[in-house]
Amino acid sequence: MKPWLGYFARLLLLSFFVLGWTLTKAEAQSATPAVTDVAYRNSVEQEAFSLVNQYRQANKLPPFRWDPAIANVARGHSKEMASGDVDFGHDGFTRRVTELKTKLVGLKGAGENVLRTDDPDQVAAHAVAVWLKSPHHLANIRGDFNCSGLGVWRDDQGMIYFTQIFVKLAPQAQATQAAPPPQVVSPFGYLAAPQTR
């Protein structure tokens, strides 16, 4: 075998290795934003919800109880706005309340706040501050509701959409509300400029 052939074979093998490593690294990088986005959404949702409850407690109002069914419906509306399936605003609010009536026993009333922003800095604190300065949004935050859920979604251009739904559950219904089932874990992981309206 000629020496240059052995050199060429090693060079070809090295090229395949480098190309394979590059593709694997690119695939890993493209998978990372999805995981990061879920963690980001969850942290923003929890921070905004906590800030709303801090405001209520500071004003001698009882804190809202987080309800995952409400949060899922709120997140769905934020996703629909982010994808352009519905206009930014309250389109479909009656449908969302009807859906919640099938999931929550004793629902007596509901309200909703929405917001969008492309400013990622302290986004939860900023969103809540904007709501607190708006009489209509503040009325929902101070309203006679006892449960809430908040959902956030970010579109491809980085615009962040918020939806917070507030509900009033009858006291006996709230006391008998079933606890959510535990999350199921499989080898694949878990299954399952500001503008407001």
C-alpha cells in the first residue's frame, strides 16, 4: 500500500469524525432552546403569579390559589396569540370559561388579563407592574376571585405573551376540589413593548 493512500484514508476518517461531531453538536444546540423555553416559561409564570399574590397580601386581600387546569387554559390562549391563531386580546374568553366549567366544580365567575412584550428583562415584574397601573387589569387582580392560573408563551420573534385567568369557585367546591394527579415520568421525561388588553 502506498504511504499517501494510508495518509488519505486517515484524513478521510478524521473528516467523517469531525463532520459527525459537528452535526451532533448542532443537533444538540437546536434541541436546547426547547428545553430552555419550557424552563423559562415556567419560571416567568411562577414569578408573575407570586408578584400578583404579593400585591394582594400587601393590600390585605387573600392570595389566589394556583390551579393547574386554569394555568393550562391560560397558557393555551397565550400560545394561540403567539402563533397568530387569534388576535392579541380576549377573543375566545367565553370558550375558555366554558372549558373551565367542565374542569372546575362550582365556578361562579371569571376574569382575564393579557399582555405582550418584547422586553425580556425582568419580564414578570414588568408585566405585573403594567397591569397594576391599568384600572381594568387592577380590578381583576383585586377582584373577588379565589383561584388563578397564568400562562406565558414566546413567539419566534421573541414577543412574550401573558394570560392570567381569575376564577371564583364556590367555597364548598374549592374545599372538595380534587388534588391534581402526580406528574408521570417516563424515560423520555415528563409527559404531558408591553401591550395589555
